Amino acid sequence: MNAPSPSPFIPTEQRPGSPPYRALWAVLLLGWVASYADRTLTGPVVTWMIHNHVGFIGQASAPNALGGLVGSLFFTGYMLTQYPGGRLGDRFGHREMIVISLLWAGVLTVVSGLVTGLIAFVAARVLTGLGEGVFYSNDRTLILTHTPPARRTLGLGVVISGLSIGATVGLVCTSLLIDWGETLGLGQNSWRVPFVVFAVGSLIIASVCWWFFRGRLGGPLKLGAPLPRLLAVSLPLLVAVVVLFVVSDELRWPTWGTAIGSGVLALIVISVIVAKLRRTPERSTLLGRDIVIIYIAYIAILWNLWFFNFWSVAIIQDATKSTLLAAALTAAFNAGAGIIGFPAGGWLADWALRRGYGRKGLLVSFTVVYSLLVFVFAVQTSAGGRPSLVTLGFLLFVSGLFFNALQPIAQGMTGDLVPDAQRGSAFGLLNLISEIGAVASPVVSGVLRDATGSWAAGTWVAGGIMLVSGLMYLFVRERRPQLVPA
């Protein structure tokens, strides 16, 4: 098979009426902030319910297991609409899917804060995830379509830094808003306040996106066509996930059992999608050799993302014997690195393209360096001594810089491997397949911790999987865009 030829691009400056691409970045960054704040607030709310023994989670017989199950199923819903959302964007418009995603998330976040029963709460959160799942593929596609090729990877990095900002807002503001609810005399219902406030924020940002897209990016939006299609896709998936929850709750499955169920559901969806694609002309691009390597290698990124997001506080607390607050603040260095790492990786990738080097070298080297830093972290946390919080915080921050920097590089390479009209589908497949790592990582790592009595095994596995992905990237034949002055 011959190496792909450079993909043709229409310079943004030559498109009549094209908006300033940096303004588009700012609008989409706000979308990431809203989307990630909405999904992050579930954890602090569930923790508050458990601590105060209130609500349908706090009063359950096994509240921690139930709270973790709710979070896992939200994530399952988010995973399952990745490809359908990108596909609908390719067909009906990526602008439309962005606005629908934000409106959907805002409405369902309000519903999440108003429901009174456990099943209704789970259904509302799963539906929220199903709607938010369509954001990623359409956001990535809009950036690549409307940004000059010489600045595209930077745009991918700058915009997705909203993920780190939104996660921080969700973690910090949720507790403050619950406290505010208590001062208002809401008592046991104070947990509902952050859902309502964050929902209003999402709806405002959805309105900003609608105004910007309508006025400066293509004219009137047609939401009527894709919305029923998204509903038709989401409702069967909602039923499947809620049934999984009811069965696992009634049978008292362990967390890993539910994760296996989520993984099986994801594999069924992936198998159906791949089988359909094999019968279409798009199979040569969406299922081409190089892009499939990236799909599979990207599993390692989601594995590591959710290994550290889920377990880093526990790892630090075990290793240092520190307080929960001190461990949480130390772990925050890893997430905070994204605010710098995402745009830095994008800028370096674009610089390499302008110099004629390509991006693959950066992707491979950053992946290897990150893997080595994870191995150092494993040694520090498994050694006989007690590592300092400063040392672990420094390792998490530096490794986080490389980890976040490599993501927009891989995304930029993915977008350039397919025609413009198929980018939404490509990013949807990328995130759908790679989310297998997110589903498996917390469970496998927890099982390894229980089996060995140490977090070392899980940490070595995370670094090893990442190192393998770096080797896989070596076999990708990069397609470089034709650059024009930005």
C-alpha cells in the first residue's frame, strides 16, 4: 500500500466570510469548560451525600459502591455516542451537534438536580453522558476545518485545555455551591444547587455558541434534523445502560462486574459500527491501516488518564501517609498540567510541521518520556521509604505536561488521515475505541491493588501500556497538511 498523499486544504483566509479562528477557539473552549464542569460535579455531590448520609445514595446499604457505579454508567453513556455523534455531524452539520450537545447537557443537568429517585437520577446522568458524548468529535472537526493548517494542532490543544479548566471548576465550585445551598436553608436538598447552577451556565454557553455560529460561521442552524436522529440513537442505549445498572444493583455485582458489562456493551456497539463500515466506500479511510493503529494506540492514553484521575489520590495517600486533603492537592498537579500541556503540545507540533519535521517524532518521544516518568513514579511510591509530597507533585506535574502535550498531536494526525467530510466519524471512532481504556483502567488497577497489596503493579502496567503505544506510533505513516501562512 502506498503512503497517503498530502491532504488538500482550503486556506481559512480564502474562505469568504470566514470568522477569526481564534474566536472560534474561544467559543469551543467555553463549551469544554461547561461540558466538563457538568460531568465532574457528580463525584463531589455523591461524596457529600455519602458523608452526610442523605439522599438515595447516602442512605444506601453500600453507598460507596453505588456512587462509583453511577459515575461508571455516566461514562458508559458518554462513550457510546462518540461515533454516532461524529457521524451525525458529518451529515447534518458539526455546528448543530455542538449546540445540541450543550443544550442537551444543560437540560439534563437540571433534571439530575430535580429528580427524587435513584433510577431516575441514574437515567438522567446516563442521558447527560449520551448528549455530551457528541461534543468531542464535532469540536475537533470544526477546529481542523476552520483553522489555518499551520495553526491547527495549536488550536486543538488550546481548546481542549478547557477540559482542565472545567474539571477544576467542577471540583472546586460544587462544594462551595452545596455550602451555599445549606445557608439558604435547603438542608438535605443542598446537593441539588450545583446541578441547577451549572446547568444555567451550560445553557448560557450554548446560547453563545448558537449566536456565534449563526452570525459568523455559516448562517442559521438547523437543529430539527439531527436532534430526532440523536434521540433515536440515545434511547436504546439509555435502556441498555439502565438495565445494566438495575441488574448489577439487584445482584450486588462487584464494580469490576459492572465494568465488564459496560465493556461488553461497548464492544457490541464497536462491532456493529465496524461491520457496517466494511460495507461502505469509507472503509478505506475510516478503517485504513494507519488510522486503525492510532485508534488502538490511543487506548493507552485513556487508560492512563483514568488511572491517575481515579486512583492518584489513593496512591499518594498510601505512599506518604498524608491526609486526604494533602493527597488531593498533590494529585491536582497532574490535572492542572493540562492547562499548559495541551496548548504547548499543539504549538510544538505546528512548529515541527512548519520546519518540515512532521509531528510523529514528537508524538513518539513525548509518549516514551511520559512512560519513563510513570516508571519513576512507580519506584517512588513503591519503595520502602516515604516519598515527599513535593517529589510526587513534581513528578505528576512534569509527566502531566508530556501526557497532555501528546494528545493534540495524535488528534491532529488523526484528522489529517481522512477527508474533510469524514473527520467527525474518524474522531468519533477514535474516542469510542480508546474509551475501552477508560472503562478498564480503574477496575483492573483496583484488582491489582487488592491482589498485591500495592499500587506498584497498576502503575507499572499503566506506564508499560503507554510505552507500547509509543512503539505503535512508529508504524503510522503521517499525512502532512499543505501549509499556508497563518
